[in-house]
Amino acid sequence: MAERITLSVIKADIGGFVGHSSVHPALLDRAREVLSDEGKGLLVDFYVTCVGDDINLIMTHRHGPDCEDIHRLAWETFKKSTEVAKKLKLYGAGQDLLTDAFSGNVKGMGPGVAEMEFVERASEPVVVFMADKTEPGAWNLPVYKMFADPFNTAGLVIDPKMHAGFSFEVHDLVENKKVVLQTPEETYDLLVFIGAPGRYVVKSVYSRELSDIAATSTTQRLNLLAGRYVGKDDPTLIVRCQSGFPAVGEVLEPFTLPHLVSGWMRGSHKGPLMPVSVADATPTRFDGPPRVIALGFQLSDGHLVGPQDFFQDKAFDAARNMASEIANYMRRHGPFEPHRLHLDDMEYTTMPQVMEKLMSRFEDIS
Ligand code: 13P
Ligand code: 13P
Ligand code: MG
Ligand code: MG
């Protein structure tokens, strides 16, 4: 049997520089040091990057998803980088590490996890999308376009290996349930759910023709785990491309629309998702607008050849300009919905205190 490779992306915000805008270089250096020392013999390869204030550890290995040693390595890397963040008094040092002791799997401990295992093809192009100032449901619209919209993905119509469509595994983050829906025939059912990205998110996508995984994402909802505001759950998405999966250009195409996502300032506002290069992934205006980066790698016996910083391309300038215009428009709504999130979706609110203060002044309307 062909040897399988696992691609694991594990991410966390362990301190912002300055505020929530980016990661201090010393943290990235420390993370690379730890992965290279303690990952010896365990990892095939790794690449460390950041988007806004979130560090992403992109790792390849032969141990499958949910491997305790890999998760412990990621946890140790974040812990040791947090020591640097604390020394520099960076903002929210250790923000996403909800506990002290590692307990077998980082899921549920704060960091976001996206992992997929597969047999590396003759050529294996993958794109890792990483976003800041938003939540896992932000991928719903672009993932739908990549794998189910023939106006986005020409291959759905003209590639015999894609024509059978894809299976979407959808998670209900509130009830903790999952369902698998097939496109194209269950497209309308799928949209009923994933059109509500605060609750239903696409966890993974599979090719029906190849019976193989095509995409997977982080779906952790930190605030549901922690029961308090600890930042949004800035998400990551891995997509395999070409030869029966969407072409690289079909996978990037949805981001020409800076669609509205939840997050931005204090995790409590809607704003456009702006595609940017790694160098421009520094959300500043009103702590945003939310950013997405896309790094491409060719896998070669598990080695990460790359990255190619896709959104550096000038072809995304128009999307960035549109995002800035949408940001202007949304900002002018100030504290009003739908710029500010609906009460139920806000990460924090003064409503209980204000309500208590004014309680005695509320009268029945006759
Ligand atoms: P503080 O100013 O209280 O830290 O809150 C704002 C913020 O940045 C939330 O993460
Ligand atoms: P992060 O979730 O990226 O830490 O941002 C928190 C925030 O409050 C930004 O205004
Ligand atoms: Mg932060
Ligand atoms: Mg962040």
C-alpha cells in the first residue's frame, strides 16, 4: 500500500504585536526553533507563518490526524513561544491556550486544528488559507463556490473527474452534530445550513469520483469552549488542487468577492474579508478589516515545496479596493446592526449591566 502523508495545520493566537494586529518576529523564531529541535524524527517538514495575530504551524508527517505526539509538539511550541510573548508583554500573551497541562489532543484546549491524510499524488498542489479577525463559518461561501458553483469552477462542468460532484461534511457547532450532503443534487439543502455560518460550518469536502479528501478546516469555537470572550476563532482551511480537484485558480477565484464575515473589532462586527499577501496581513483599521492569506505548496515526498504567496498577485488589487470601499460603507453604521453583530452573536456586550441599571425605569406599554 502506498505510504500516506498527513498535513496538519495547528494555529493559535498567543499574543499580539501591537494590540491584535500582528505577530512579533521573536515568536515566529522561537516557534521555528522548537519545531526544528523537538520535531526531529517526528515531522517530515514544517513551515511557520502568521496572519494578523495568529501563528500557523503547517506540518507534514506520517502519523495520521489526531496523533498525540504531533499535538503535544504543537502545544509545546505555543507554550514556549508564549514565554517569549510574556517577556515582551505582548497583548493577550497566551490568549488561546485555555489550560496549562496538555491532555492528549489540542482540540478543545484552544488552538485550531485542520488535518488531512492522503496518498501523495504524482503531483500534489495544496493551498493553505489562513484568516484573522473572523470565524470558521467565513469559509462556507468560498468553499461552496470552489466545489459546487459551476460559475466559479469550470471543472464541475468540463472535467470528467469532477462532474460527479463533491460531498460536504457540515458541522452544527451549537448542537455538536454533523451531516454529509452531496452536490449537485442536495445543493439547496446544503445552502439552507451553510447560509447560516455562525452555526453551520463546512468541516471537510470529499471528491465523489476519487473517494478522497479535498478540503478540511478548523471548526473550533473558542468562545463556546471557554464560555467567555477570548477572541474570535480565526480559522484555517486546507485545499488539495488539480487532477480531479478544483484547479488552483478555481480555488482562489471566490476571494475576488470580499464577502461579509463576522469578526473584526472585538469580534462583534461584520466586515469584508480582504485577500492579502503575508506582508499585508496586518489588520489595523478598526482592527481589520478581516484578512485572508493563501499559501501554495507542492508536496514532494511530504516536503513542503514553497510557499507561493498567492494573494500577492495584482489580480487581487480590485478585491482589496472593493473591500476598502465596503469597509467605509459598513463603518459608517457605527454601533448599529448589521455592522455590529446581532445581540446573540456578539462576543461581549454591556447589555446586562445597562439593563440592570435601567430595570426600574421600564414600564408596561398600555
Ligand atoms: P480590552 O481593551 O479590554 O483588552 O478589550 C479589547 C480587545 O482588544 C478585546 O480583545
Ligand atoms: P483576535 O481574535 O484576532 O485576537 O482579535 C480580537 C479583537 O478583539 C480584535 O478587535
Ligand atoms: Mg488577538
Ligand atoms: Mg487573531
